[in-house]
Amino acid sequence: MKVYPLIIALFTAMPISVYTQDKYEGIIKDFERIVERHDFHGSIMISRDEEVLFQKAYGLANREQKIRNTIDTKYTYASMGKMFTGVAIMQLVEKGQIVLDDKLINIWPDYPNKKVAEQITIHQLLTHTAGINGLFQMASEDHLSDLKDYLPLFVDKDLEFEPGSRMSYSNGGYLLLGLIIEEVTGDSYFEYLDKNIFLPAGMTSTDLILSNASDEFAINYTTWISMGQGEAEIMDYGHDGNSAGGGYATVRDFTQFGAALINGKLLLPESVKKLTKGYVDGRGRGQYGYGFYVNQIEELKMFGHGGGGPGVNGEFQNFEDEKLMISILSNSDPHTSTFLKDAFTGLLLKKAGLMPQSQRDGQVIFELEGYEDAKFVTVQGAFTNGNMFKYPLRRDNDSWITQIDLPPGKHLYRFIVDGTSISDPNNPNSMRARGGLVISEITVE
């Protein structure tokens, strides 16, 4: 691996809120040039103070029928739905129906696993610190249409660690939060969101029931299964969305959601502050609040959530003091939405003189020597916000290389050679991850 030095320009730090409209236009033009350099299939909307500054769609929603994505295309949004669950829980807190520090047993006395219910709190479920099984590979059978259908997947399992002792991202914990909403309100999770979030926010194209997405729905295309070899395959998740994520929406609707949240249509201002406060270390992604990742880089404060899976990637980010939001949704690999969200963040920082200017487009070149007979090599790492993303390497004489524009911080990665994971043989810094994998690590200053 080769790490390229950065050329540091000295600036006097100043609040980003002094930007004029002209400077935002410059940022957006730079951002658009970045988007056009990538094979991005999806839609993007940028707004400030409820004024749309940029909206554009790229690529195809249906490759077989040559149907293009539009700004109104509906995309699967994966874990971005955890934001809705966090807001719903805080609404019930405002009504006095839930107390964040209460044990689950006090809210749901008949919860099937009494031992677990006596240990965990709502706060711990919201912050992924309860120890509920992660359920990263959620089953996708058609019969899992109601939240209660997921309960047997984890209800009888012991907690993975002492509640509150650490953070471990848990789809199971957020499925349980959805079931708590149903238990407290008497509504289904889907009905509750419709009445209390989607309708007040004006989110007319958002739903969790996939069969309702009869028009302008993007098909998900993935190359993960084939490790990038051959044509992209259609990824059909086969189940409705739930309280851990997986519904569908447009970028316009996520922009509507963000505006409704910060303008008091969904929660009181003090509740929004609790919702978007960082409570625990997000394991390289900033901090985690209640269904939101929370970050502050220099003077730039932001909150939001991403989502991803084979053929699915989306990002919502609100830049708090700027009243600036970006919504990105995509229906293909690799996870370009997350890269573009980080690129936009970098442009904001660079324009304010708060981030070093790089010597070249990519700060780091990953190089894997040898493997002449390999058909396909990727580097998979916790780049950008900490989720694991794959970037294909290209052949260059006796090496495989790729160039990535990494933000400052610690990054964990490994190479995937025709489906086999290896650590970087040229990088002595490594750590052992769960499952016995050895992962290389590098720090970008």
C-alpha cells in the first residue's frame, strides 16, 4: 500500500454558515463533476432551507426495458428506515407512553423472553447497546410480512453482551423497537408511520409494502454475488420493509422528511436534540444517537443515516447549522451513494478551509502485488462512514491497484481475490476481526 502525502493549505477557520448562495452554487458544480466521473445509477437532491438547490437522476431504473431513473423514482432504502423508527419512539416519549430508561419488561410485560426483557432499556435498543442479536442476514421469505414474523429469529437467544457495555449494530434491536411501537399504540408499525410520519411530512411516495410500488420503482442490480464477474444480477429482497429498514422512497420524500423533522412537524425541538445527540461511539462512523449517526468535523455538524445491501445504497445527511440537506438513493453496486455523500461533505469542508487539500483526486492507492491468475480483485473496507464497501481493482502489470479519496481517520480493509479474503501482505498493521479474519488497517492523517 502506498499512502500519498497531502499538501496542506493554511486557512483561518470560519463558520461555514457565512457561505453565500454563489459559494453553494460552486460547491454543487464541483459535486456534479464528481458524480459524472462515477458509474452512478440513482437520484440526488440537495436543498437548503426548503429550497431545492440541485436535483438530478442518473442511469437506469430498469435495464431490461431501458427505463431511466428520474427524480421521482422509488428506491429501496435499507437501513435508512431506522431514522423513522427513532422518530416514532421519540413521539411516544413525548406523549408519555414510553420512558427511555424503562426496562422492556415495564413496557411489554408479556414479552416472550422475560430474562432479556428485565435487562434491556429502550435507550439501549435505540443506540445498539442492548446486546440483541444483530440479524445481519435477515431471512427474506415471503411469509415475513408482519414484524411479529421476525420475532422467532431472535426472541429465544441470550444477549450477546451485557447491556450498555458496548455498541453492536443490531437489526434485531430495531425490529424489537417496531414491535414495541405496535404493543404501545395498537397500530401496526406500517399504520403508525403512515399516520404520524409519512402523512405529516408529505412523503407521498414512501411505503413499506413492496406490492404497493406499482410505478416508477427501481430494480436492484448487484455484482456482489458474482464478485464483479459477468452481468449484474437482479436482487429481489422478497419481503416488505420493517422497523430495521427496507421500505422504498424517493429522494424528494427523504428531503421532505428532513424538513419536517427540523421544522417541528414531527417532534418538538428538544426531542429532535435528544434524537440527534451522540450517545455512543459509532465504531468509526462518528457517534450514534436514536436512529441517526451524528458527526462533527471541525465546525460542520451533521446527522443522518445510510443504508445498503446488494444492489441498494442510500444516504440522507442534514448539515445542521447550514440548514442544508442531501438525499441520495441508488439501485446498483458499488455503494457510490455513500462515497458521494462523503465527497459532498468534503467539498463543504474544503471551501471553508477546514479540510486539507489533497495532492491528487485519490489520497490512497491500494496495491496488491502478484495474483496474476486472479479473475477479479476488490478492496473491501470500512471506508467513509464505517460500512464495508467494495471497490474493484484494475490490473497494472504484475499488480492490482485502485485509488480512493479517503477522509482523514482510521480505515480497516481487506482484499478479496476471487472470493477469498486476505489481509494486505505489504502492510504490517492489522487487527483480528470477528470470525477469525485478519484485517489490515491504515490511518490517513
